Amino acid sequence: MSIVRKVRAVERLFGRLDEEINQFRAGTGVHCISGCGKCCTKPDIEASPLEFLPLAFHLFLTGKAEATLEQIAQEQSPICLVYSPLSVVDLTKGSCGNYAYRGLICRLFGYGSSRDKFGELKMVTCKLIKEQQAESYEKAVAMLARHEYVPVFSDYYKKLMQIDFQLGNQILPINEAIKEAIETVLHHYAYRPFPRVKGAA
């Protein structure tokens, strides 16, 4: 499968997830707090290169891939390089600098569930949502108790691996995952013609 096909497959998967999250939000009222980037500043976020392949491909098409690799190498920060804080005083206030191309982990957190050691599904969300949106959060917990559908982290990562097992199965620090995705795209096109975006195969 070519890079373009993989990118499109990941984007279709994200599209389905976005629809499910929209339904979940409508049913519970759970939502990320505007201007809050606290979860994005966590230094231990991990992701797979495959979920950032659309971002890497976008950076390649716009001529920013090499510069982004240099940025990762120079800054060596554990905080996601795509995150844009509003100020240097309070890094927890900000937003994603490339929201359309955010990864799977970014899409699921706050709106997804994972299985505990007993196999029971539990909501995976932040302390702020639990405290400031307590009623909505309880609605989400009640949905799980009634066995109503809530996106599951492991299910979506399995679907991701079906697109490309190698890139989908690697779990790396988030900037390392982005770096690997960019290098994958650059390597693919090192000796190939520039991709035809519309209708490319």
C-alpha cells in the first residue's frame, strides 16, 4: 500500500471516530475546555507513527517536513511540537497548532474508554472534565454501565494496525512518533516522483 493510500485510510478511520465522538458529546455533554492545553503539555504522551502519517504527509506537501525534523532535533522537548501555548508564562493555556492532523491519541483522550485489569471499560479523561463537568462525566460513566457504545482506545489502535502493522504497532514518545512518520514519508519519496494528491494511488 502506498503512502497516499495509507494516509487516506488513516483519515477515513479518523473520520469515523470523529462521528462517534460527536454522538458521544451530544449524548453526554462532555467536551474539552476551550483554550485548555493541559493534557498536551504532559511530557509522557506516547503515540504511533501511523497516526501522525497524515500530518507528516501534509508537512511534506507544504515543504515543511525537513524543517520540522530540525525543530525536533534542536528542541528535544518531550512536549508535543504541534502544541501552541498562548504564552510562555502558562503553558497549559493553548491549542493544537495543526488540529486537522492531530493524532489518534489526541482525538480519543477525553472521549474514549479503556479496559481495566478486570476487563471493565472505564472512561479515560482529564481531572478538569471530571471536576468541572461532573454531571456530563457521570452520564458517560452511566453509558458504559449500560453497555452503550463509547469509543475504545484498544479497538481503534487495532484498526490502525490493520492499515500498517509496523507503523501502527510502534508506541513512541509523541515527538519521536512524529519524527518517524516524517522520515517514513521522506524515505518513500526519496526516489519517487512527487505524489499526485487527487486520485493518487
